[in-house]
Amino acid sequence: MGAHKTGSSALQVAFARNREQLAARGILYPRWENDEVVLAGGVDSGNGLPLAWFLVPSMAPRGRDVASELDRALATLDDEADSVLYSSEFLYRFDDDRWGQLVERVAAHGRSLRAVVYVRDISGHALSMYGQQVKRGLYTGTFSAFIDPSRGDYSPGFARPIERLVHTVGRHAVVVVHYDSVRESIFRHWCGCILEVEPNSSWDLDLVEVNRSLTVLELRLMRSLNGRLAGKSEARRVSDALIACTPLTGEAPRLSEADSKALHERFDEEVRRVNELGTVGGPLRVLAEEVRISSDDQDDVPMTAGEQSLVDLIAHLVNPLAPRDPPRPAP
């Protein structure tokens, strides 16, 4: 069920690319209309969108028959498979009453529903969400501005949705996984811990890396570009090209000491509430082990003249051409 930036894309690509292997072990991962994108290693919101549209009707695209989409999804529960798997980070935005209705409809098919939620150490999650906004959302602000509570750009909201899930379906039906503890083998962990079908030597796993994060240099270039690009489609074209390439310098984003202190002040209580509920793999933390703390602020590094020239060139190439002046009549 998410939340965003906790491995959903990696899992969904793995589910689709290993669909036959899962089916052989009694797990059905129903097909969805964007299967080709996922099979190619592209980012998609999973096969659970019909369920998400029911849980949050405002999310449904105009013209989609949500009731029929849900009926088709629930019809797969009549399959002979031991388990039926639906995945989408957007399931995290559920309405409590509709979640209860979904539980009842699943039970009508003779199935019980189990919700699996991933949580991620706050600093790593915040940096990843920030990078996503820079990649896709035309964001030009600094990381410090992004986590400033007065702006409201960043609010992971891990504890409250999990508490609501537990209240609706019971603690036994909710699995909370600590993403950072399993990220290096997230699909293998899912199979062994959640589905109880540990991959062995006979299982030739088909795994690919998806949706990598931007490096410090790429973030700086993309932030500057976002102030020059015509819209989000142009930002997607540039960021897709960036993440498709191996970076020349692989320096990962880091936290300033001030940002580290700010995250502790905001999220110590949030982390405590999640850990009280219990997590698989390890406890949730404010500071992720892999995120470095630096005495300087990487956002203060100015653009070089060469970098600015590169930004100007990319913006010129990517933005739609302005309408040309009409030809002048011959004298």
C-alpha cells in the first residue's frame, strides 16, 4: 500500500516481470493496462489502481467507471490461486468507510484481506520525496525549504494511516515493513516474509533497477532547469533522460546539521508512534544510516558558468518552440 518512495515501483516491476514464477507458487498478480510499461522497467502506479479509485473516488480519471473497474478486480478473487496480490502506493490514501466496505466485499468472495505498508527512515524518505518533486514537480526550492513545516511541502504521515488501518481491520491484518532494512533485497523479502514462498535456485528472478534518485549535481542542474522549463512534461523528459544514464559523479544528497535537527524536532513523535505498532525488519528512525550529515549546506553551492550554460542549452532544446513571426510580404 505504499507509502510513496518506499519501494513501490521496484516491487511492482518485480511482480509483473515474475508473474509466471509467482503463479507457479500459488500467487496471482492480475494484469493491468500499463503492463507493457512495467515489464520494460518503467514506473507505474501498480495494478491496484481500481481499488484505489474506489477508496478515493476523487482520484479516478474522468470517464472511468469506478464500480465496473472494481468489480473486474474483485472477480479475480474467484481464481484458484492461494493469494491474489494488488499493489499501488495510492491505496495509502483510503477513506475509512470505503476501506471497511472493501473488506466486506473481499470477504464475500471467501477471502481475507491483508494490508502491507512500507515505512522509511525519515531523512531518506524526505530526501527521496524532495528529489521526486525536483524531478517531476518543477520544484526550485532548497531541501531546507521543502521540510519547513510552515510551507507544508513535506509531511510523510506514516503513523496516522497505519493506526486507521489497524482500527478498521485489526493489527493481525496489517504488516508494517521497515523499507531501509530490506531495500537491498526487497522482492526476495516480500516473497519470503509476506508470501512465505522463499525464492530458491530454481527461481530465476527477473529484476531491474527502476527510478533511481538524482545525485547532488543532477539535483542542482534540475532545480535550475525547473525555473526555465515550460511545464511538467518537459521536466519529465529531462529527468527521465537523466535517470536513464549512469551518473558521472555518484555523490548522494546529504543533510546539513540544521536539517538533521529540524527533522528530529518534527518527527521524533511520529517515529515513536510507528514503532509502538511494530515493524518488520527493524525499527523506524529519523536519520537513515546511509544519509550523511555534513557541516556545510549543499544547497549553498552556486552554479558554475559552465553549468548555467548547460541549463540554458537544455531548456532551449526541450521547451516548445515559440511561434515564428509571420513572413513579411515582399516589397
